[in-house]
Amino acid sequence: MNQNQYYEGILQLRNPLKEVINIIKVLIEKRKGVYIAKEEKVRGGVDFYLSDWKYLIDIGNKLQKKFGGEIKTSRKLWGIKRQTSKKVYRVVLLLRLPTVKIGDIVEYRGKKVKIKEFRKKISAVDTETGKRMLIKYDEI
């Protein structure tokens, strides 16, 4: 971890596995010029303060592809660069990881369903009828 406290964005992970946290640290170590300014444990997860907001969004998208989950992104005007008069934003990316994994069988609306894949919604199959369904992340 770099001693510099400057950051351009926050990656908020909720329900993270140790594997996800390790992947983030490895990805950041590999990238030149990007560092974790601060790592903060919060209720339900971890917040990473990163030095590069573009790479933060890239990491969030990679993690969502691999582990699924729901992404919400917001930005806030933080200041204006004096020399260029460009607006500087701080980005916050929330990644709510699912509490289930692909292949898990869970109960949903009184039926047992098998988790198939993660996209914008969870794709699942009813184990009795074989019917496919899409489930919102907050419904499981």
C-alpha cells in the first residue's frame, strides 16, 4: 500500500470473498501507477480507495463478469484543475456480490432452483420443471 492518500475513486465491495479481495490486490500490483490509497473494512464488506478511477471501473467490470453481482456507479464533482480548467470527479463503484455461486440450489418463491449464470439478473432453472427464470439479485 502506498503512503500517498490521493484517490480518484472508491470501489465498494459488499459480500466479498477473500478470493475477490486477493484478485483486486493482484490486479492493482500489476498495474503501474495505480495503488490502493486506503482500505477500509465496513459493515458488510470492504472499501478500496484507488488512485485511478478508469482502472477502478475496469476492475469492477472484470469482477462482475467473473463473480456476478450488481454494479452501481456514481460520480461527484470534486474540483477543477487550475491549469487546464477541467472538472475532476471522484467515482464510487458499488459491487454487490451475490451470496450464491453457480451450481448452487436455492429456494425461490417456494421452488428449488439451480443457479446457472450471473448477468444483470441471476439466470436459474427450476429443478422440477426445467423452466428457466431470471431473478433479481436482491430477491435471493
